[in-house]
Amino acid sequence: MITTILSVIIFIPLFMVFSYFFLLDKNIKKTLLSSLLAVTIFISITFVPSLLFLFK
């Protein structure tokens, strides 16, 4: 529960920053790379602590 709240708190500003850069830069390759990075960060923040807790 706490990790989900924390991931939302971290992911929303990151998403806003990436979206701002998407609007400034029309480069498709950079946009896809940045969105992939944002999704990877979100997944790692959400699921990695849960997996570590399960395997302890």
C-alpha cells in the first residue's frame, strides 16, 4: 500500500516532466525512449519492493 502511494507520488511528477519535454521536442525516438524509461521506473518502484518482501 505504501509503495503504491509512493510510486504514484514519484511517477506523476516524472510523467509531467517527461510530457513537458515531449511538447518541447518533436523527436519521436527520444519521446519513445523517455516514455519507456518512465514506465520502467514506475514498474521498478511498484513491483521490486513487493518481490523483495516475498523472497525474504
